[in-house]
Amino acid sequence: MVPHSKLGTGVGRGQDPSGAVVSGVESLRALELSTALQLAALVESSDDAVIVLSLDGLIATWSEGAERLFGYSQTEVVGQRVTMLSPPDRREETSLLVGRMLAGGGVERIETEGIAKGGGVLRVSLVISPINGTSGQLVGVAAIVRDRSAQSLIEEELQASDELYRSVVEALNDGVVLQDAIGRIVTVNESAERILRREKSDLIGHASLLGGSPDQSITRLIHEDGTPFLESEKPAIVSLRTGQPQVGVVMGIERVDGSKSWLSINSRPLQHPHAEKPFAAVSSLTDITSFRTTLEEFQAARFEELERLALAAEYRDDETHRHTQRVAILAERLARELALDDGILGTIRLAAPLHDVGKIGIPDRILLKPGRLTVEEFDEMKTHTTIGARILGESRFPILHMGREIALTHHERWDGSGYPIGLSGEAIPISGRIVAVADVFDAITHARPYKEAFPPEHAIAEITRASGTQFDPGVVDAFLACV
């Protein structure tokens, strides 16, 4: 006979069959014992309740997790029917489930209810499966029970919170738009549909606030100055790109019938902690059309008053009383020659006449003096720029905004030697650079109390000579092309 230490689990040539069988059984028992020990360790280390039932449906094994979940000790439940852990109206369900396992059924997963020792109802998820021996025979049933009460409560709270959030968002008069990381619209509220005059189905999935379907009534999105709103400038896109909120961005929706809708947009990025980029952006849209209409009417009335004020200043030292209008016409021509935007052309035509409005604050003894001004008098004369800026004030109304800009900077010089600030080059607003040329040309070619009129050729020569020192060379080139 071959020694047992040399035997395998099978029978080879020249081996004793009886010895091989004995050795094989011992190996299987050792394997079962090892597996059982590992299973026991796993059962006791699990936070879930692990329950093993015998073939007659009685509780045979009760883990620490089961004791924590149901509140029963091992001695209280071992040998009891598992239906004791189910509410009365669920006991038949439990019996049928265990019966299917004992009849040879496979693994089943269900959401059900359990009942704790104190009578409290538990929401649980249950995985129940047969336990087979090494030879394949059924030896019991295992049930793994996980408490879902806390999770269900969290889910209910989240659902309630989501419903509350949605009801609040839907009740807002402002539009709310949620866009994903690449700018596509995920959802909008009813107010956004109303403000944008678009159905939700037309908006979702598109990056544009105008939706994906073409609409012949809409021409473009615009800034306050009439320039187009580029895709990269849209508040939500900027928030997604920079991670910074955008507040009070004004956007106009221009239509072919000439009407405009105006929106004030706030956009905020949504970002996970420690994430490099936002995963979404939420924007609020406020329809400010009626407010802007009222504001524009007010600003128009104020502009009319300022025009009269500028005309009053002009009547004091311009015998033709047309200086401001001539400067405005030439300024518009220069802007057109420079290929500036249409919005700027219209604005500069209306804003340029206000360039000398500050002269209303200069005394007649200086403004109308026929001779050369002293240094002190010239210093006082210079203040008409800052007086004009103060009269026009800070305004978001494009005409008044540009009017203030022109009044303050039309005596700045390209080389930096002008007044009142000493700006140079392109630091001088283009409107100020344009009006500087138009103003000097008209002043040279028309009489004033302190000078006679010169022919246009003389003015052209003077402006050409001062290109690059007093005047922007590009504006001078446009001037020469015009005249």
C-alpha cells in the first residue's frame, strides 16, 4: 500500500482504491471546514444581517449584524421561524419565499419590510439564496438583510427637497436656465419659456437661449450699444469657462419688426469641491424691457435738455450756431470711413454735439475774449472738458455715456500732451480721437470772436501736419479720404 501522504484524490495504477477514497473524503472535509471558517468570519464581519435557515425553515445562524438590526439576541431567535421577523401582513410572503428556496429555487432579491424587537417596522432589502453542500445537496437557506430605512428617509427628504425646489423655481417671475458643462440647456422653468418666447422642448439640448429651431422674427442677440453678442460672451459660457459668477449682464433680443426685448442675466457656475472646472451653470433671466423703455424715455428727455444746454453754450461764441451739428456730421463720416460698427455710427452722430457743453460754465470774459488768453485764462478754459463730463454724468445710456467720453477727451493729444488727463495713443477713446479732428477742422474753417475763418485747404494742411502728434494718424487718414 502506498503511504497516505503520497495519495491524491483520485486512484492511479497500482494504488489501493480504498485508501484513495478515505484520503479523498478527509480532503473534502478539510476543504468544507476551511470554507465554513471563512464563511463564519465573513458573516460576523458584515454590517448587514446574515441569517441562515435550516431545511425546516428555522433560524440556525444569527449574525451580530442581525442582532443590531432586529434587536434580538442569538438565544432569542435561533430555533424560531423566520416569519417572526416579518410584519403580520408580510408573513405569508416570507413563507412563500423560503418555500421556493427549499424547493430548489435560485437567488432572489426583493425590497420588503421587517419588524424589530420593539415592534418598529424596518424597510429592508433582502437577498435570499440556497446553501448547497459539497455534493450539491441543499443544506439550508441564507438570507442577507440590509437596512434601507435611513436610505429611504434620505431619498424621501431629497425628493421632498427637489419638489420644493422645483415648486419655488416654477413660482419665480424670473426665468431660470440650467446649462451643462459644454453649455447645452438642460432645463428651464415656465418663466424662462415666457421671457424667451420659446417652448421648453425648443430650448433643451441647445446652447442658444433662442433654441434650436429657426425663427424668422428674431435677428440677433445684442449688447446695449447694439453690437452682436458673441457666443463666447454669453454669461453662462463665461461662468463655465472662468468659474466666476456673472452679474447684471444686459442682453437684448432684436427682432425684424424693430422691437427689442432686454434681459438682465445673472449666471453662477456649479462646481464640485476640489474639481477643476464647473459641471454646470445656472442663470436667472429678468425681463427689463419695460424698465429700459422707461429709462430710455427719461434719458431721451434728459438728452434733449442737454442738447439745448449745448446749443446755449454754442450761441455764445459761434455766429453760425451750427458748430455742434457740423462736428457731429463729420464725426459720423470719419467713423464710417474707419469702418466702425453701425451702433457706434448712430451713437457718435448724436453724442458729438455735446462735446462743448461744458463751455456753459466758462465766463464770457474768457470765452469771448478777442485776444490771446493768458496762462491762467487758458487753464480755466481747459476746465470746460471736466465741466462737460460732470454735466453729462455717469450713465449707461449709450448716447450720454459716449457724450461724456467725448466731452472729457476731445482735447487729449496723440502724443500725451493734451488735457485734462494727459492720455496718449489708443488710451484716448476712439470717439474722442474722432471728434478732436472734426472739432479742429470746423473751428479753423469758421470765424470765432477771437479769430477769422480760414479756407478748408489751410485746415487740411494743419491737420495733416499734426498727424502723429496732436491727432491719431489713422483718424487723419480717414479725414483725408473724406475731404
